[in-house]
Amino acid sequence: MSTATTSRVDVSSTHVSSTDTSATDMSRGTSRSPRTPGAGRRVEAAAEGRAALDRRSLAVVLAIVLLVTGAILVLGGGDAGAQLADPVAGHVVVSPGETLWDVAVVTAPEGVDAREQVRAIQELNGLDGAQVPAWSVLLLPAR
């Protein structure tokens, strides 16, 4: 088996010197491209401009997020505090044959009338009447 080696010579550059900036820097193992005067400063200025734009963009986005959050808290958050003020004491699963009255009697805190407990359970769970299907989960109001 014979192998042939082909070499190609680029004749477009007729002059190569040891100070040519396009030559490979052997000490670093990197290749440098030719530079025009001031090109480095233009690249650095462009990078600084992009960094400044990124900082400004970040500041604008942060300001918008803070404004939206503030608006939600001021305009729409009034009801959220009221919901948090009415904590739930627990829950109960309605057994077959069990009525809302039965649940109220068993779960009413000491000194609370069962009728008040029925109304509180109905209000907390959005119930209209006393009929509760079996296996329903009812939230119990905290007192």
C-alpha cells in the first residue's frame, strides 16, 4: 500500500516576515489576525456599549417587575389579606348517610352552637343547602 502526500502552497501572500501578525505565534500556539490601527479600541468600545445597554435593559426590566408587583399588591391584593385572615382548621370526609348537621355537631369547638358551625361550614365550602354527597371533603373553619 502506497501513500502519496500532496502539499499546497498559497501564492496569494508573497511576503512573509517574522513580524507578520497573521503568522502563527509559536510561543502561544495561537493564530493572530492582522490588526488595523484603532480596531482594538473600537471592539472594546462596542463591548462596553453592549454591557451598558445590558445594564440599562436589566434596570428597565427590574423597574417594570417592581411596578407590576406593586400594582398587584395595591389594586388586587386587598382581598388576599382577607382570605388569609380566615384560616382553615382542618377537613373532614363525609361518610355515606352522614349529614351536614352530623359533621357540625362532631366538629364544633366547645361552646359553639352546632347551627353556627353549620353556617360556617356552608360559607367556607360554598354550599347552598344541607345536602352533602357522600365522600365529599369539607373544610372546617377555625375559630
